[in-house]
Amino acid sequence: MLARSAAVFRKDVTCEFRTRYAVNAILLFAVTTLVAVSFAVGGVGVSQSVQASLLWIIIYFSGMSGLARAFVREEEARTATALRLAAAPGAVFGGKLLFNLALVGALEVIVVPLFVGMMDVRVEGWPLFLVILAVGSAGLAVSSTMVAAIVSRANVKGALFAVLSLPLLLPVLIGGIRGTQAALSSAVFGAGMEWVKLLVAYTGIMFVLSLLLFRFIWED
């Protein structure tokens, strides 16, 4: 199963390098939003709660602009049927999840340093900050992968993807914002432990549910 998931992941990475649609969409949206936000609040001191909220809003909406491509590409290229025949549903979900994790990771590697520099953010607790980003990104990728599979055959994929994702991702946004706020204000890792637990629990639950339900979504 792991080998087949890795094969699906390699296929998606190869296709993405040919078109660069998802990467370009995510990075363009993220950088444009970041520049607009920095100009809007430039020279104006904003609270740490506002800084944490802005960071996760940028990550969320940037991710929404490209994460749906994991399954939309298969439907547009008419390769979904071949993928169903070539790999088990669990392997398909695993490969798509790895691809979305890579996209979110690439997004944060670029956006977070730019955000910290342009918004003059002072992070007191870097370990907590990085853990919140990592676990929150995992939750974002798991839920987005499942929703992308649901909307891949719809006519208005982009709008439907954003509408369905928001209710599911509210725990990620709340936990990410609160945990990031705790990391900005305190160097003590335990200050945000409750939010780390929330994000870990959410990610684990969504991962298990996705594995159980994906077969019915993918094969119907």
C-alpha cells in the first residue's frame, strides 16, 4: 500500500512539474494577499491575535486555490478511470494526501518567513509555532483531500470546494489561530498545548474517517 501510494504521489508530482498549475495558483494567491495585507497594515501596530489570524487566513485561502487540483486534474484529463483500475482506493487517497501535504509545505516554507519579515512578527515560542504549523497543515491537507474527491465531478468545482471545506476546517483555523497566538506571546511550549491536542485529535479523526469513507466516494 505504501509503495502504491508513493507511486501515485510521484505521478502527481511529475504532472505538476509539467503544468505547475497548482503551485503557481497557490503561490501567486499567497504572495499577492501577503503584499496587500502588509501594505494595508504597514506602519500600524496590530495585536498578536490579528497577526495570527492573518497568517492562517492567508494559508487557508491560498491552499483552497490549489488543493482541489489533486482530483480535478484526473477528471479533466480523463485519467480517473485508469487510476481506479491501477490502484486501490487507499493507495489513491494516500498518494493524493502526500501530494497535498507537499503543496501546503511548499506554501508555508515561502509564506511564513515572508509574513514574519513583512509584518514584523516577533515569535516568542518557535517550537510551539512550528508544531502548530505542522499539525495544522496536516489537518488542512487531510480534509482538503477528502473534499477534493467529493467535488471533482461537480460543474462548479472551485466554489463548491471552498463552501464544503470551510465548515470542516473551522477546527483547524480556530486551533491554528489560537495556538499561533500562544506561540507569539509566550516562549513556554505548554501555553498552547491544548490547541496542539485539538489539532492532533482533529487530524487523526479526519484521517481515519477519510480512509473508511474514501472507497465509497472514489468508486461511486
